[in-house]
Amino acid sequence: MSPLLRALIRAVVSLAHPKMLLLMLLPLAAAVVIWVVLGVVFWEQAADAINYALATWPSLEGLRVLLDYWPLTLVAAHIALAIFFLLMVPVVLVTTLLIVGTFAMPLVVSHVASRSYPRLEQRQGGDWAGSLWNSLVALFIFGVLAAVTLPLWVFPPLWPFLSLGLLAYLNQRVLRYDALAEHATRDELDHIISRERWNLFVLGVVVALATHIPVLGFFAPFFGALVFTHYLLERLEAFRSGPMMETAQGEARRLS
């Protein structure tokens, strides 16, 4: 069985634990509360911005034409509200992922490590400040990528690929650091992330696909936390016990 598939199966098993089921609800609840409050406070400004975009953006001309036909005329009266709620879905997902990465991951890693990797030594290569910085950098790069690809969103056939690619990047960029921070040294963390870069992106795509499942998709960020933790702790354990570790140690001694 491949390590990727093994990590996915182990994540499903871990998710069935009552402690993980309870913890899974908290980041989503926090994200929903944050954006509901912000939505209520800034609703008028958001509605004005959406209506202005609908009235002036050339790329939305096709949508304006469609809204002139029944039964879409019924939707037109509430189009700003409908678009607002559609935009809330990815925003809540991204916020949930950042909350999971920054606050829930220590509990996830502790649970997974104690049950599945009890002999894996903690070498504290990262900390909470590093986790926060990693999440902020990931969010910034995600925002840049979203802005750069914005013109492509006018082509509906590209929507699935754009959303999967952006979410896959954000998933792996946020969760990989936190999965290893407590157990890997800084050198081990950098080495494993570099060596597993493409496999991590594949896991990011799998988690991104899970976000497209109605309702259950909102819990995909937490499932992703379990997947990345299982995969990277297993890779760390294999690295420390394998010949590559001996080679790396010999190289370090030679350079010193």
C-alpha cells in the first residue's frame, strides 16, 4: 500500500475517535461565527460593491443578460444576497483551514503521535510563532495566486481546475509545517518538505476535492489536518530509521 493511501485510510480511522469528532466542529463553528458577524456588520457595503460590479464589469455582461429572462428575473432582486452567500463558502473554508493550522494542529498531532507513532521523538523544530508566520505567508501567496488567475474565472470550464489548484496549494502549505513542527528538527522539516513536495501537493488536491462534497466539505480542512499529520509523521519516522538519515548525518559531520 502506498504511503499516500495509507495516510488517507488512517485519517478516516482517526476521525472516528470522539475527541477528533468534537475537535472537528470547533474550527468550522469559529469561522462561521466570524463571517456571520462580519457579514451583518458590513452587509450594506458588501451589497453595494456586488451591485456595482454587476452593473459595470464587462466580464459580467453575460450574467446581466441572463437575469433579464424569467425565472431568473426572480433571482435578480436578490442577486447580491445570493452572490454574497456563494462567496462565503470559500471564505469560510479558507478561514477554517487557517484556524485548524494555527490552533487545532497541536491537538491533532498529539493525538495521532501518541496512538500511531509513540516512539517518535519530539525535537521541536518549530513553534507557534512559526506556525502563525507560515499561515500568514501561505495566505499571502494564495491571495497573489488568486489575483493573478482572476481573469481566468470568466471561463466556467476552468473553475474546477482553478479552485482545486488554489485550495491544494493552500492545504499543503498551511498543514505541512504544523504536522512536523513538534517532532522534526528544523533541518528534518526542511528536508522532508523538499523531498515530499509533489506528494504533499497530491494530498492537497485530495483534500481540495473533499471540500466539494456538499455539507461534508466544510469539515475537509480538519480531515486534511489528520491526513497530513499521518503522512508526514510516517515519513519522518522512515527518514530517521532509513539509510538516508545515515547519509545526511555523515554529510553533516563531514561539513563540520
